[in-house]
Amino acid sequence: FVPVSTVSLPSAMVKYAYFTGSLLLLCGARAHFESRKVDAEQKILKREKHSKLNLILPLLLKFSFFVAIVAYEWSTFFSKPWFPSFMGGPGLESEFDDDTNNELGAFYEIQLAYHVHSMIFSFVVGSKLEMHVHHFVTILLILASDLIGYRRCGAIVFILHDTPDIVGCAIKMSIVAGSLYQTLVIYVTLLITWAYYRMYLLPVFIHEILLSKVPVVERSLFALLLSSLVVLHWFWYAQFLIMAYNLHKSGKRRDISETYTHPADLSADKGAGISAKSASPAPLAGKPASAASSSIAKKIE
């Protein structure tokens, strides 16, 4: 990256056209889809007819992005001489060599745009603290690896993260759609892909970083940041298991990994609200307002 002090904002936006265009496109589409989702949630609260498609549009946007980017990553990077042998690649060159070619540069800009957009909307939708930490560390890793020239390492980490995200988005959509058997199949796939890519291959790559000839400060910094992501991955894996336990115990399919509430809560009970603070639903049929509030509170819990 060129020092900010030497580049004006308009010229920077032109110089990093892939980042600028991708960020504007993603934010515009996400804002539109989130507004349709909120509208559908309000219709649920009012017991009006709604489309489940509007509830999953933000997830569909993320799912489409990951399918496209993962297809590009595997088709483009797998045969590169620097792609590591522990992931099935040639492993003929070091993935720690300085690499600033235009192909990886454009790829980096698009990835940075996606994660900046995710960080922005994590505040909009009220994500949990761990999601904010994850976005911050991810963006820091992208900027640091680009600045130092370790784009090859970044490309490998992107593959390890993006591949399970396809399944992660799929199961979120399935939960909202309300398909039990489809959710169970995707859930098992999620456990396998998440464990293999994020909890096995990523630590293997961190070990390679620590054993590499990269300057000790750089390799220690990258290993520390990536290890913090591994800790979050273990935490979320535990959340997945808790979701399975909750399903077995109560029969409720609810995503608790990113936000405190989820559209599935509304779909499961048309009288339930998004949250006690953001929603003021009408009394349930045949019940006084106090009883309705009690029912809603239990549902949210």
C-alpha cells in the first residue's frame, strides 16, 4: 500500500478500483437485502403474509460470494508452484517469497472489500463481540500480508477460511427455510469441513510459518494473529455442538453463532419478536398483553 499521506482520496479510489468497486457493490446489495429482511420480520410480527426469500437474501449474497471466490481460488492457485504440498499442491516454491503480482493484487482488493463490508454490517445487525474481533484480526492480517508482500500466504489462508464458509452460509439459509433433514445433512458437512480446514490445516500452516526463515518478528506476529483465529474457530465449533444439543433437547433450530437473535426465531413462532428492545408485537390471540410478552421473552431465551 502507498502511504496515505502521499495519495489523495480520489486518486486512491481510482488506484484501488477493485477494492472501491467491490466495496460499493457489496454494501449497496447488502443494504438493500437487509432492508427487505427487516420488512419481512416486521410482517411476521404483524402476522402478515411474507416471503422467506427476503429473510435469506443477505445470506444468499454471502453464499454467492463464497461460491464464486472459492471456485476462483482453487482453480487459480492449486497448480501454482508455491501452493503447499500439505494441501495437495506442488510445493516447489516457498509461499513466503515476496509476491506483489497484479493477479494476487486484484484478488486481495476484492477480499479486503468483502471483509470491510462484513465489519460494517456486523455493527448494523448487532453481531456478537467475537465477530467484531474476527473481522478486525482478518482485516489486519490482509493489510499486513499485503504490505510486507506475503500475498501467497494470504491466498492460502483465504482458501482455508472461505471453503468452510460456503457450508456455513448454506446451513444458516437452511435454518431460516425450516428444512430439518436438509439442515442435518448440511450440519454434518459443516462439522467435517470446519474441522479439516480451520482446525487442522490452518494450525499446520501456522507451524510451517514458525519453522520458516521469515524474520522472527514477522513470523511471530502472523502466527499470533492466525492463532487467535484458531481460538475463535474452536469457540464457534463448540457453538455448533451446542446448537445440536439444543435441537435434540427442544427441537428448535436456531443459529447462535453470530448474532443474539435470528430470523429463525421469528419463523418458528409468528408471535415472537426479534428482541425485547427492537420489537413491540401485538398481543397473542386469546392472551392478554402481559402473557404475550412473557411468551415472547421465553422464545427469545
